[in-house]
Amino acid sequence: MENLFGEYPYYQSEYIFFLKKFSEYCEDSVEINICDQILSNENVKVLTKFFNMEDKFTEEKEINIISKVMNWLFVKLANSEQIKETDEKILNLLVSIKNKKSNCYFKALALAEMLSYCGFYTRTVRCLPIGTFPYDNHCVTAIYLNSVNRWITVDPTYNLFFKDNDGVYLSLSEMREKLIQGQKINVIYNRKINFKNIKKIEEQYFGYMSKNFFRFRVNSTLDNEDIQYELVPKGYLPKNYTVYMPTKAIITTTDVDKFWTIRR
């Protein structure tokens, strides 16, 4: 199978070099006003009944809900002809679907919205490279597990979870650190796949994502793109920092703990 991520994986050593060079964060005085929301709607019962949801008390139960919702969304967005009446009611809850786009950002946003209706705090995260142009990047969904009080990362574009060697689900910050340290990140597939060269594909994936784990950007709320917050490493920001979307307010911070603090 041809490289799924173009030429980017071939330059992984260079991406890792810059991750190591800019590996640290530091506290700052930037005010962060991210609003982490639990969405509500009169049709939410359709969603909870469809996925046979129960109260979320354990990590296992929370992961099970995330798995079912992400897999359903992965299949429906890829195969629109399979959408039934009940599916349509669920999809109509999502602002992101109304954009009629299916790139990684809208898939990550759709999952964030769906899980927010299910009672999870979520963020759609743009994973960005060191350079502001060319502007190739990838988007994932960060989900807060209330049972263990921590963030985890999933990639709804490819229907993936990520674990360390101890079986712990990983956050974006943890994945970034493991890439810097050369430690293994285990890919957990949310549905059965039949690729014969899966090891090579995983190498391509992390070769590509090594580029995109330099900066992380989120919206101030799930659906408000006008104000965005960007986590950058210590010592990165140039004097005349510019962004690709000049019409948006991009607020940068080097404070990793403050950036990932839940704000209910």
C-alpha cells in the first residue's frame, strides 16, 4: 500500500529534532477562557437510548461509550447511504455535520459534539507543526474521563485510541513526550481492520504526527472558532508571530497545565 501520508513521514527525524529542541513548557500570565461544556438538547434521549448508555462510573464504562459512539460516527460518515431515520435524528443534533464537510477537523468536532451530548467534556484539537505555513495539520478529539480525572486522545478520522505499554490511555501531552523520549505508543483500533502491512502504516502515521505534535490549538467553546487558544513550547514564539487565519483571535500560552485545566 502506498504511503497514506505523503512525503511527511520521511522527515520524522527532523520533526523529532525540533520537538526535542522545544520540549519544555513554562508558566505564564496569559488568561485562558476556554469554556468546557456539556451540551444539552431535547433530542438527547434519542442519542442515549440508541447507544444503550448507562451511568458512567468506571473508566471501562466511559471507554465503552466513547468506542461505540466513535465507531458509529466513523461508519456513518464514510457510508452515507447507510444512514437510517434514527441515524438522521442523531446527526441532526450536530452543528458540525451541517457544514457538509468530512475532513479531519469536522470529524473531530462531530465526535466532540456527540460525546458532549453524552455527558463528556471534550475539545477539538488542531495538532500543528512548527511552521505556520505550509499549513498542513491534523485534528483529533481530546476527551476528559471523569472516572480517572484525566484527558485521553482519540483520532476519529482513523478510528483510533492510544495506549502506553502499561495499558494506560494517553493524552496529547503524554503522546508528545513519548515521541520526544523515543518511547512506544500503542495504537488501539476501534474496529477490526484487514491491512497486511499494519506495522508500516503505523510507522507512517507517527512519522506524520511527529510533525503535528509541536503546537496544539482549541476553540474557546466547542463551536466558537472566533477565539482560539494555542499551546506552544517555551522559547518558540518569534517576535512578529503571525497565523494562517488572521481573522481569528489566536491567544498563545506556554502554560501546559493551565491550557489543559477543565473549566466547567
